[in-house]
Amino acid sequence: MKFFRSLLFCAFALSPLFAYLDLAPYQTFVDSVVPGSRLGISIRSVQSGKELANIRGDEKFTPASTLKTLTTATALHFLPLDYAPETKISLMGSVQQKKFLGSIQIRGEGDPNFSGRYYADPFYMIDAMVDSIHALGVDTIRGTIDLDTSFYDGPWKAEHWRKNFYDAWYGAEIAPLDFNDNCTMIRFKPGENEGDSAIVSILPDVGYVTVKNDLKTVPGKKKKWTWALDPVKSVITLGGTIGQDVDSASLVLPIRNPVGYFRAAFLYMLKENGITFVEDPLVPQGIEIKRFIFSAAPFLSILDEINQRSQNYHAESLFRNMGGKILGKGNVENGKKLEEKFLSEIGLSFEDYEVWDGSGLSPKNKLKPSVETELLAKMARHPRKDFYINSFAGPKIGTGSKRMVDLKYPWLTRFKTGFIGEAHGLVGYVFPMDGDTLTVAMYLNETGKNKDATLKDVLDTLWMRLVYATSDDYGSLLKMKEMWLGAQDIRGLDARLEYFSRKMQGIPYLLGPMGEGYLDSIETKPIVYMDSVDCVTYIEHALALALATSEDSLFKVLQNIRYKDGIIDYNHRKHYLLADWASDTRFTRKLPMPGDTVVVKTIGKNEFFKKKKLSYLVDGKESADPTVEIRYLPYDKAVEWAGKVYEGPMKVLGVGLVAPMENLDATHTGFMVLTPGELPMFRHAAYKKQVLEIPFKEYLEGRSKAKLPGVAFFEFVKP
């Protein structure tokens, strides 16, 4: 076995110079599974800021709910972390013998959490408001309840959405005062007898929603009900049939006029708390005697609702709220102005976007995949990056609850989903083994008759392929961490080398099991691999385990051992044992032995790199083949040395079996374990076998003197 063939495999870089990602198979997969769909992909390195690969990265796509990443990024950039939308109550009048006389003024500033999302009870916040009034000893209110909605202007019904969206729960109207996501649930079940009307209930029922019940009970399990929502009033008409054997069913639908809904809920809770309201506009308003301020949920919770659970109402509220807080008026135009200002401040252009709302429901919204990954990369370097990234969904989290559930290491990615009509999107972050962070944007537009479930599966498949491609065999790194944690009490480099080299015995041999993964195109095998090793990867892993000061430093140490300056690419890999690997004085020191000799060799690096269609470079320039001085113990003297019982302190050395060829330095390597009172033992990854231990003398005697001029020794040192 030639040594250099065994050392062509692996990687670490704090900022990789190049990442190799071949996206051609992605396009082929899309064409075969969802033909006719337009695919857009961009992948970018956060560390370098450079785009690593794209498909139609500069074409505009409908982003659907992935547009929320711009809304939340802008809000996080401008709003304080302790921001919470406020709802203010002012009591203008006087309290006389348990009666409040005057005006109760309620000003809404777009709190979307007057619902059962943050608190289990949708009445929780309104009940707290009413309880504050009740605590003043009030059991009667005479006068007016005035609702101030001036924080927002412009239409509360979002423009440019598809008509059917306005009749769906996810397309509820947006208002500065709201209740229960501005939605209601209609629950119904069959009547007692055939022909009876279905039994219908409204949840929560504050006397605001009316149901016209034309839903009839029929035999069996038929489920042929219909529903219609009045375009102006909160009147819902149920029709069709429901079988007697059907347990129950429900619909969640938006209401009309959210402020009226809030008022109805407030009046309902007054009554529930034993407070009588008598409307009398003739009662004078009076001066303010008390003010209460309520906030349902903190800013970061709102971000989670938007990015993890893709709540449109929260996104549209935040879009307007940041305009109201910073520019004085909450509306779409001010939301867009702030997004333009934000993008300018981080070095991006609003011209690359077409923004019509804050949630992404408008099919008129457009963006470029390459611009989306640039935004995500900027946010990954933002002072508030952790809050932003942690607000995203993931496998089994939020909108990812049923997506990528089979991903073996779900913590290696966070993402934001998106879907409207013929537009699917998936954007977010992938965390590769090399320590970089990748931003990713994937879109499928113009999907035609392809099924939505299939389209989601396609994006999930591509995403998981990317996670696996950039994390190689992540399980191997976990194995290394487990081994390292099991040896925390072992002190001293020699003791740790002995321990880890012994623990790795039995691992199967495989020539060249590793490469540069996604970071280079020459050898794309895993960056870390513990399922099998060759002679070099065996000593590299064991040395990294011995030198690492923490489990999290293992990857970096391993790649610094394997690569010049720790830069993961084929050109920087230490391909030759004695000329490259054992010449790195940060980790090794050549060890003179009594009776050794010296030979000077010219290493054939130009021919070696030429076979890979590369040039041999030194400091970025083409160079002649290097010469190297090799100090080694000749074969006969090595056999003699290996036959003597060792008398010194326990020691673990490295050995290189010197190559007979003039242009090659070594053919094999391993550990020499020296134990007091015992013969030297050779631990190595044996060709076509596994990691094993054998008396070094026995090993040498099994080799031909003509093919083994001698043995070079080197010590391991702590950097």
C-alpha cells in the first residue's frame, strides 16, 4: 500500500475558501417527481458571505410565508427586545357609590395575543381588564365605551389577497383591537333523529356571531356539510347533511369587523364579572381618574408565533405595529418604509423585493432566492442573531411538526416554511460539521397540478440531502465526543494516546474512507468517519481525541492535524506522512534513534497532483517537487531494537515505514506503544483487516527487507 493513497481524505476551516455543492441532481429530482415546477435554490456561507451554489437564484419567486423572515428581521432590527404591544384603558369620569359615570376609553396598539395562543383562555386578557375596573369597587358602568383604533390607518382587510383567503381563518382581518385571532369556532353534531337540524355551538360565544343552521341529520356517516360566510356581517350559514353516526365536527372561521368583536367580548366579560353596563351618551366624560396598560405577550413570543407557527395575523400585526411605533402610524406603507430602511442599513436593496403585505399571503409578493439567503446571512451576523434563528421552526417544531421527522440529527437545521396556491417555499439555516452556517432558500413555483403534499416532500427531501451532504457522517463526530467524555480523568498525552489508540482497536480497515465532504470537489467523502479507518485516519482520530481540550474542540483539532493551517481543501491536505504530516512541528517532532541514518528524497508531488488535474502549489504558486530529509532506523537495526524489552517510562510514538521508491517517503504508519518490561507493540490499521496490535518485531519480520528500508520514528507533542 502506498502511503499517499491513504491520506487523501478529510477537512476543517474557519472560513472555507470554496465549497463544492453540485445542485444538478436536485434539478433532475424535481423534474422527475413534480414535472413543470419552477425550482429556485440559493445556498450561501455565513462565514464568507459568498453564495456557494444556486439554481435560478436571480429570478423572482413568489415566497409565500417565507416573506415573514423579512418582516421579523426588520422588527428585530428596530424594536427593543422588551417591546410588547400595549392596550390602554382610561377611565374618564368618576366613581360614585359603586357606579362609574363617564367614558371607558380603550386604545388598541395591535396586540395579537388577546387569544388562547399565549394563554389557555382566550378571555384571559379581557378578564384582567374588567377585573381592574371591578377592583375599584365598581359594579355598574353608566356612560360610554369608546374604542380608539387610530394606531392603525388604511384598510384593515389586507389587500391583494386571493378572494377565498378572506373566508379562511388564516386570512382574518387585521385591527388594533382584536379578540381570539379574530376567529370563531363553529362546532356541530347530528341531531337526535333523522331530519333534525344539527346541534350547533359557537366557541367562544360572546353574542357576536350568528349561525343560520340548515344542516340536516341523515342516517349513517355522511359528511356533506357546506358553509358560507357573509362578506360584511359575522353571519355563517351551515347547510348540507351530517350522518347520525358522526361524532362531531368543527370549522374555524374569521369574523367580520374585529373591533365590534372585541367590544362584544368586553361587554360579555363585564357581565361575567357582575358589572352592569348602561349605555348613556349623555353622561359627561370627565377627567381621567385611572389608567391601566395591558400587554399579553412579549416580543420574542410574537416572533415564535410568526416564524415557527407561521401565524399570519401576528405577522400582519407586527408589520403595522413597527410602523406605528417608529413612524407614528401603523399601516402597510410604513411597514414597507421600515423594511426598505432596514435593508439599506444592512447593505441590501429593497428593489430586489416586491412587498405587498407582512405575512406573504399576497401572490404579488416576489423575491430572489439569492437575496433571501443574503438576508438570512446578514441576520446570522446581526447582534440579535440568536433571537432570530431560534424563532424559526425545525423538524417536529412549529410548522415543521410533520416535516423532516426522519432527519437523524434535527438540531442541524432551522427553517421557515411557506405555501400558497402554486407556490411552496422553504428557507433557513443548515449547520454543517465544519463550523460554518449555511443559509438556504428553496422555492417551487408554477407547480400546476402537482399535489401539495408531494411538493412539500420534494422540498423536504432536497433539504435533508443538503443537511446530510454538509454534515457527512455526523454520527462519527458524536462517537468521538462519547469517547472523549469517557476519558476525562486520564491525564498526560502519552496516557491519552495509549487509551484512545486502544479503544479504537477492532475498527475495520478501509483505504481512504474520508474526504473534504461538501467543501471540495476532488474527494467528497465524509469529513469525519469512525466506521472504518486506514492507517492515517486511525492515528489522526486518536491524536485528535488525545489533544482536544473539550468535546466541542474535537472537530477543529482533527482538521488542524489533517490540513495545513486547518484549511479544508484537497490542496491543503497533508498527503505525505514524513514530508507533510510528521513535519508539522505543532503536533510532532522527529525522533533520532541510535544507529539511524539519513536519506534525502525528492517527493513526486507534481505527478501526484497532476493525476487529479491539479497543480502542486506552494504559497499559491506552482513549485518544483520538494526534497525532504528522512532520518530512519535501517531494517536490520529496527528488528534488533524491536526485539529488546523496553525499560523506560510508558511512551507512545509514531512510526513511518520508509518507502523503497525514490519519490515517496512512507508506505504505512501507526503507533508504537512502549510499556516498561515489555516488547514494543505496533498498533495500526492493518491493510484489509482492522485496527489491531502486534509485536513490532513480528510485524517487521513479516515484511521483505527489499520493500522496507527502515523505520522513521516521531514523537507527539502538545501544541
